[in-house]
Amino acid sequence: MKANEELIRLKAEVKALKKELSTYKKTKTKPIKTVLVPPEFKSIFDKAEKNVGKYHQSLAIHPDKASIEISGQRYLLVRASALSIEFLEGIMSYYRDRGEKEALSIGKSILFDLAHLIGVEDASNFSTLMDLNHPEELLSAGPVHFAYTGWAQVKILEDSHPSPNQNFMLHYTHPFSFEADSWIAAGKQSEQPVCVMNSGYSSGWCEQSYGIKLTSVEITCRAKGDKECTFIMAPPDKIQSYLKKQPEVKKDKPEVPTFLKQKTINEQLSASLHEKELLLKEIHHRVKNNLQIISSLLNLQLHTIDDPNIQTKFKESINRISSMAELHNLLYRSKNFASISFTQYLPAIVHSLKFSYNPKLKVDLVFDIKMKKDELDIDKAIPCGLILNEIISNSFKYAFKGRKSGRITVCFSDQVKDSKHQYRLSVSDNGIGYKQPEDIEESKTLGLQLIHSLSKQLDAELTLNTKRGTHYQIDFS
């Protein structure tokens, strides 16, 4: 008996719920307004409100699959402040060496590019997904989708004329902008407008809708204490003419964002760098030519001199000039003007000296170059080359007197010690040797004086051994 009464009661409740549901479905609810527009735009935006609203009714969140879907499209939830105040503060921290103004500009450029590209791609995807064939339909869907996805509400002002040509101009505000709200929620006030992603996304969507290049500038912002977040959107080459008409702009000229501005800057820097590289290359070429001219003039003068001692001095000067000319020749042919390849530089100097002195003397030249990275800074390479020139010259002149053959060994190596490269230049011959001076610094010969002076320039430790042939070792950082 009690079971039957309970069943009757349940059936009555179900019937009442069905009636209530039927009544609820028939009730006309007031449509949500996400976009506020002038009367002449009302009909097309009302249609967009309806279509885009239906699209967003199918919201489904599946944490077990880590997915948020709307009409089969996957979406992401991101904290608003992470893409506004926190992002900009992080960028300013990373670029603090550039100064606050430039660091902020870099951060805004990144956000604008990101948002603009998302706006372009979202509009393209929406056009296909919802079969929107007319530019006006796609453009009107943008602000509605913009509001549903949490960016901001849109209010289009009456002086706007969104024509599909270079006369395009949109004057609008963004009530409830996620960027301005994130600054206000953090209790901070900006000195500049902050709704960068709002600018980028809206200009990207409209650009894709009408097929014309557009940018958007925020001229007032609630994050800096203004009443509204107000924007002007227009083609980049026309936007300044519209901005000049705004009374707010006269007080503080805003920065006009340009899509891929950083790419343009990098291209300009690359072009400027290439120009300077060509100029530097030409300088090295001219220095090399001038040194060779000096060398040639000295050679001509050499043939007019009969005194062997003076001839020797001329030859030594010519060889020193040649070693410097060879360095500039390598720099001219190199892509790197800060350093040179030592595996090319050392043999070039030594072989030219061999033919400069006694070409009939059979001297074996042995090279042992062990470098983890085959390059040496110019400020190190020049004194090294001149030191090598002096040592090898001395070997050719004095080491093999009375002999028909000999051997000269040139070693150069590097090793990392205390996070610094430690270099060692070692030059030895198996010649007759000579009496080692007690103090090289006090030596009367110009060659030894130069070796000491250049070693000092390198802040190097110089070791000389003349017991069995001659052995120089120069260690420097």
C-alpha cells in the first residue's frame, strides 16, 4: 500500500517537472548584449550576437582529458594578469639594462604581435567554421566572440566608418578589458595605456575580415586612471591623421604598434650590420694594400743599398710590415672581424720568412697547432705575429750558420683554466744556439727588445732556453 502511494507521488512530481520545463522553454529570455553599436550597425551585430551565442552554448569542460571545448574547438584558460601586468613586469625585469621605457616597449611589442596573429587566425578559423562569406559578417562576429572568450566588451562609437578600404577607421571602447582590470585588481596604476593584447587581437581580426593591413592604438585607459579604455583602429599609414583629432592624444603622444615591429627592427639592424661589415672589410683591404705598398717601396730602396748591415735592417722592417699585412689580408677574407684563424696565420708568416732569407737553406718547418676553437682575438694575434716574426727571423739569420739544413718547430695550443683560455706559443730550432742574455729587457738587439716588449703587451710569461738550439715559450691568457 505504501509502495503504491510513493509511486503515485513520484509520477505526480515528474509530471509537474515536465510542465515546468515546457513553460521554461517557451519563455522568451532577454538576449545577452556583448556589443554596443550605433543604430546603423545594429542589424548585422544582432545577427552576430545570435550566431556566435549559439556557438558558445556548447561549452564542455573535461578535466580528465585536460580539455575545454566549444563547438568542437579546443580552448585554453589562462590567468588574465599573467598576460598583462605580470608579463610586462617580467619583461621589464629581464630587460632592465635597456631602461624602463625601452623594456616596456619590448614587452608590449611581443604581446601585440602575439594577439594580432591570434586575432588573424581566429577570424580565419571562424570564417570557415561558421560559413561566414561576407567581410561584414566576419567583422561583426569578432567583437561578440571577443566578449565570450573574456577579452573585453566592445562599444563602437558613432564616428566610426569600417569601410573595406584604406579609409577604414574604427573608434571604440573596451568596457571590462581584462588587461586594465588586471592592473586595477593589483592595485597599480600605469603611466601608459596597457590594453596591448586587446589592440592586437581586434586589429588582427578586422585585418583578416577586410583583407587590409590594420593597427590599433589605445588612447585612454582605465589602468592609468582614465574613465574608459578607448581605441582608434586604422591602416598604419593613416592612423596618425585620426589620432591628431583626438583631444587625449595632444597631451601624450601614444606609441603606434606595428605588427612584427621586432622583425622590421631586426632586418634594419641586419642591413646596418652588413653595411658596417662591408665598410670594415674595405678598411682591412686598404690597410693591407697600403702596407704592401710600403713594403714594395722599401724593397725598391733595398736594391739601391750596398751596405749589408743596412740591407739586413731593411729586410727586417719589410718582414715586420708583411706579417701585419698578412693579418689584414686574413681579416679581409674572413667573416669574423674580431678574430682570425691561427692555423692559417702562423704558417703564412713562417713560409714568407723562409723565402725572404736564404731560400736554398733546407729548413724543415714543423707546425703543431692544437686549439679547441681556431681563432684568436686581433689584439692578441698582432703581437703574437710580430713575436713569431722576430724569433723566426733570428733562426733563419743565425741558427744554421755553416749548415745546409735545419728544423724549426712552431707550436701553439690553448687550454681552459679557471674559465679562461690559456695560450702557449712555443718556437724552437735545432741550430747552434747563442749566449743567452742575463736580462732580455736590457738586451741591445732590437729583435730581443721587441720580443720582450710585445710579450709584456700580451701580459705573457716569457721563457728562453739556448742550451740546445734556441727555445722560446710565451704563455698568456
